Amino acid sequence: MYKISEIVQVFHPNRTFITDPNSFVQHLFYDSRKIVQADNGIFFALQKNRDGHHYLKEAYAKGVRNFVLQVDEQQEIELSGANIVWVEDSLVAMQALVAFHRQKFDYPIIGITGSNGKTIVKEWLFQLMSPEYKIYRSPKSYNSQLGVALSLWGLSDEYNLAIIEAGISEKGEMTRLEQMIKPTIGVLTNIGVAHKTGFESKAEKIDEKLQLFTHVETIIFPYSYLENVQLPYRPRKFSWGLEEGLSLEVYSIKQINDRFTLITFYYAGRTFAVEVPFVDKGNVENAINCVAVMLRFGYEGAVIAARIKNLQPVAMRLELKKGKNNSSIIDDSYSNDLDALQIALEFLNQQGQNPFKMLILSDISGVSIDDVKSLAKLKRLLSEYHLDQLILIGEVLPKVASQFDVPSISYVDTTAFLADMRSVSFENATVLLKGGREFHFERISRQLVSKSHDTVLEINLNALENNLNVYRQLLPKHVKLMTMVKAFSYGSGSFEIANLLQFNRVDYLTVAFADEGVDLRGAGITLPIVVMSPDESSFESIVQYNLEPEIYSFRILFSFLNFLKGKEVISFPIHVKIDTGMHRLGFMPDEVDQLITFLNKASILKVKSAFSHLASAGNEKDNEFTQRQIDLLNECTRRLQDGIGYSFLRHIAATSGIELWPNAYFDMVRLGIGLYGVDIEGHDLPIREASILKTNVTQIKYLAASETVGYNRHGVLHRDSKIATIKIGYADGYDRRFGNGVGQMMVNGVLVPTIGDICMDMCMLDVTDVEVGEEDEVIVYPDIKSSAKAIGTIPYELLTSISQRVKRVYFYE
């Protein structure tokens, strides 16, 4: 803990308002939604994706009494009794505080950077060196400007080694990270194409990454990536590779079977070999980096070989899956330490679909009955996140179960729990599985998750958040954001996506039909929800569940008014659609005056927004038409506003309009397909594809030339061929038009064509030129834009056509 009076000196503030100079600071907050243990915390109002100054009252209401702000609006008046520090940049201030904290510790800190493999090397070093060292490491992939600061704040005297990741996306970032981390040993994993858009050249990117090693004692690196790079003189160079004369010479790399790779090394005059339990090039590289680090720390070759052979894969994400009996299962057995547990509990807290929250928790590595400090932190976490049920598995935590303020059941091991599982109710529950790898919680997951065939749609929640923030950054601060979750969120899911959007504080959600809105209300969604296609049969649900209908014609207006008569409803919100040229739904411009007359007589209704739809915003040839639509909405809404005597929100821009037509933002925009990672062709927004449709190979056949494949013998072979049957067909949403070579999928990094007609539940691929085995993974749409173009459609259709029988798996890295 630090006193606020001590911290202020670190910040070099513009101004301070200190009411309690002896207030202690132990926790850093930057997100008002994630505040727990508010006492002894300090809130930094960051200005990146969202302006933290807008959430000061919420943080204050949760008990925070220390604030760092960069906008001075005399907040000491509304934040009565709080300590407030005003600085030039709140993130820079946080980083300065963390750098101050870092100086308190003199044990080794390993700093890891590279384009790929940072998290894997960090986690493997933790696995390999934990017997000798008490290791602190960055939680998950916390390697950004903010993530590194939050990571380093966890350093304490209870550790004697730390491993910190550092990631960059543009020039100038690494210097700031290095000033915080001040690593004593540097590790470079590789130099790839990741983040290439932030640099003019590969040489510039390499130079930026090397800034992390400015003050290290030793830099450990694969020689092949820095062969022609002039390295600074000062650090000791520990290079490895196939070349002679390196610190660690790799004599040979031989794949033993489909699971193991044998690597022979020459080091300090001796030869030794290790078996790596992986065969792909990336993980072999990562394992060699770990060998190099262990040698630098004085480990013998025999010890290294014994431990490397038992390396475990690193699952770098938690997964949200549909469970049995209307439950949701959050599977996160990635790393069972207290920092990872807090991150997982935060994710659990976001889920509103079920009223009952349960944690199944194994013993935590390094936490014993005598570890008073760690047990006290665990008790605080379990209390702050308001769990309904706790299941403890292991030899340690069950012995201290009485200390936790949560109803609990204890089991000595996973087998004992599985034997008694029928006695535990998981119905209507959201269940978090948090177990150390040795407890094999995957056995629990298999019992709880709904069964499905092996075709899955993986939805990356990090990518969705990234895309949301990319579009947000294009908008002026006053412009609100409506997000589209109609059509099962473009095939991606229902409450799972809505929960994420609600957590990220979008202003509106939009569905096509009332039933979709009812489902979201039942899953705990409280945001305003607009129903775009209401009809008479849905009015009861609209009113009962506080949904907001789109009113697009006099027929629907009169029907809704008649329905509301006699109801105890005042100023019921509606959204008026105006047809400016799409000619699908909406009042025509010459109907606006008549609409005003009726609305003035209908005080029971309140117009919340008036809007239209751009017909061709992404087509440059239609720019003149698009501008006419924008002007017409402006003119019609001015008349409507003057006529009814009050203001409302106006909106016309959807995804393409957000990208191309800033003069169409008005008061709100509607984000649709862009949220899910599909933008306009030729535009280079840094959005990420949010979903990947995957299946696997069921069987492989070797067929002679002139044989045929599939129904109607349409798949004619012209050479001896290898044919793979895979588990997806038109009943899963894979269109029959993709048959006979029109569709291409990716198998082990290679594009392969379909062969023969698409069947109902499966289809066939020509994999003659690919190394492939049964059960291998297949990516169905390697490039969804290209796939859509191949059958003359658009990505929307492919996404929304994915069948409900295809299991959705949501993951958060």
C-alpha cells in the first residue's frame, strides 16, 4: 500500500484536491464496471475507447475516494470528500506510479516480446521453473500499455522472479513499456507479420521491439530473426539457432511421431537432447526459447529434458458454452492463480442470462493452509463477486471452506465430485470452472456441456470488443451507438453477444422481432431494445417486456394506438421510420405532416428517434443518391421535430455509413455487420473477424482416377485422389452452391476445394495435395468475403444461415 500523499509526488500533477492525505492505495481501477474492494483503490479516468470522466459518479458510488483525472471541471464539488489529482495524461500517470512500484523489487524480471508466442513462453517458463522459484507473471495476455501497468502492480515481496509480456502495435510504445518493466533478462520469441500496419518496415518493427532490452543484463533470442541486425553492445547476447558459434547450437530437429519432436543441442562443450511434446514449428521455437532461459538460470540439461517432455499445452482463453438444463458453462482452466481467478469472476459477473452463479474451484498452486495472505485475498474475491454456490475440490481449500462467505460443498478430488454430481443442481445456473491442470476439469466440462456434433462456430469476444471500439473511435463523443443483434446476432448468438454489448455500454440494441427482445429480457438484458418489425400479435410482448417498436406506417401506428387504449401507459417510446429512398418500410416524406397531426393527438406515445436507411452507402457511384437521402432525413426530421414540439434522436448511418459518411452521423449510428468483423471492400479498418466456423475430418479415402464422388456422381476424379469427408452440410448452413469445387476450405493451412455435391450433413474435400489425418481441423470459411462472392451472395447470408444445431463456443482471451 502507498499513501496518497506519497503517490501525488510521483504524478507531478497540474492540481490536487486532497482531503485525506493518509488514505492508502492498494488497487488500481480504470473501469467502473470492474470495481471491487473499492476502499484503498484509486480510479484513473482514461480517455481511449470511452471517456472515464463520464463514470466518476459510478466509481464514487461504489466507494472509491481517490481519483486521477486529466479533465479539470472542478469535480471536487460532486466528489465530496474524495482525493483528486489532475494530470496531463491519466494513463501516463498510472504508468509512472507502476514504474515507482517496480523499483521496490530487486529480484530478476524476465521481459518477453515478439510477434507470437509471448504468452506461451511465459506460461511454459512458469511450468518449468516453479519448483525452484516463486514466480509472478502477467495475467493472461496483459501486454499492452494498460495491461503491462496492471501486471506490474501485482509485484510483491512474496515472489523472487517475475515474467512480464510486452506487446506493441506502433512506433514509440516499447520505450514506455521498458521504463515500467525494466527487465533484467530479455527474451525475443520471433519477428512475424503481427501488427505490421503500425510500422513502415520490418526493420523498424525489429528496432522498436529491441527497445525493451535497453537495460537488460542478457538478451535471449533466435539468431535467425536478428541475423543482419546490429545489436547494442551492452547486454550479454545469448543466441540460439542452427548456425555454429552461437550460445546454444541446435544440432538437429527431428519429428519422432505425431506428438513429439527430438531436439539435440550443443552448449558449453556438451551435447544433450530434449523431447518436446509438440510438432508444429511455432511451439518447437517456443520450447527452444524456454531451454535457453533455463540454461541462463543454471539448469542442467538432464533436468531441462525431464521437464520439457512434460510441457502442457496452454489454452489461452476462457470459453462460454451452452450447458445442459438451461445452464451456461464458463470453462477456464488456463491458469488457476488468484489474478486469473479475478479475471474469470469478472467475466462471470457480466453474464445475466441465469439468476444463479456457481464457481467450481480447485486448489490453487502455491496456496497452502498457512498462506494467510493468499487465503484472505481469495476470501475477498469470493465475497465481492456475490456467488450463490461454491464447490471446492482438492486437499487445501476444503479445509478452509468455513472461512468463505459462500455456501460450499467440498470434494477431495475431481473423481469424487463426478461420482456425486447428480446431487448438485446446475439448472438455470451460470457455472465457472476454474481448476488447475492436474485436476482435469475437462472431465467436468464434458458432463455439463450440451452434446453436439463436431461442427462449431467459435466467436471471439475480444474481437467483438475490438471492433466495437474501432467504430466508436470514429464517432464524435455526442453520437450514440445502436448495435444490431437481430437474426441471432448475425448468427453469432443471442444473450451471449448482448451481455457483452451491455457490459460495454452501447446505447441501444436492435432486434427484428419481438420474440428476440423477449428472450434478451429473460437473459437479464436491461438496455433499450428496438423491435424493427413489430406486428399486432407482438404488441402484448412489446409492452410487457418494455421493448420499443419501430413505427413505419399509419396501419401499424393506428393498431398500436388501439392496443394501448385502456393500458396504464404514459409516453410509450416509439421509433419512427422515414423512407428516404430505400423503399422498403417507412413513412414517405409527403406523409410527415399527416404523421405530425396524429402524433399530436396521441400523447400516449413518445418519439424516441426518427430514422431512415441508406440504400447504397458503400457504392461510390451512388454518392449523389446517398447525399439526397441524408438531406431528406434532415429536412423531414426538422419538420417532425417542429411539429410535435420536442426533440428526439436522429439516425441513418449503418456500418458502411459510419465508415464513409461522417456527415450522416446525426445523433446516433447503427453498427451491424462491422461489429462482427466484416467491413467495406478496400477499406482498412483494424477490425477482426469475430467468428470462425470449424469442423473436422471424419474419414479419408484413396480413390483411383475416373472414380466419382457424391450424389449424382457429379464429383468426377481426373487423377488418383485423396478425399476427406467432413462433418458439415446444407442442414448446418453450408450452401449447396458450394459443391463441385465452388467452395474452398482450409486444412492444415492449405486451401482445398469441395468435390461432388454438398450433402445434408456432410460434404467432401479433395485433399490430395495436403498432409491430413482423420479428426484434423477444417476451417469452413477461410475468407468469408471470398466465400460469399463465390456463390454470388454477401457475408450476411453466410453468417445468418449457420444452423442453430451448430454449437456456438464463445471465448475470451
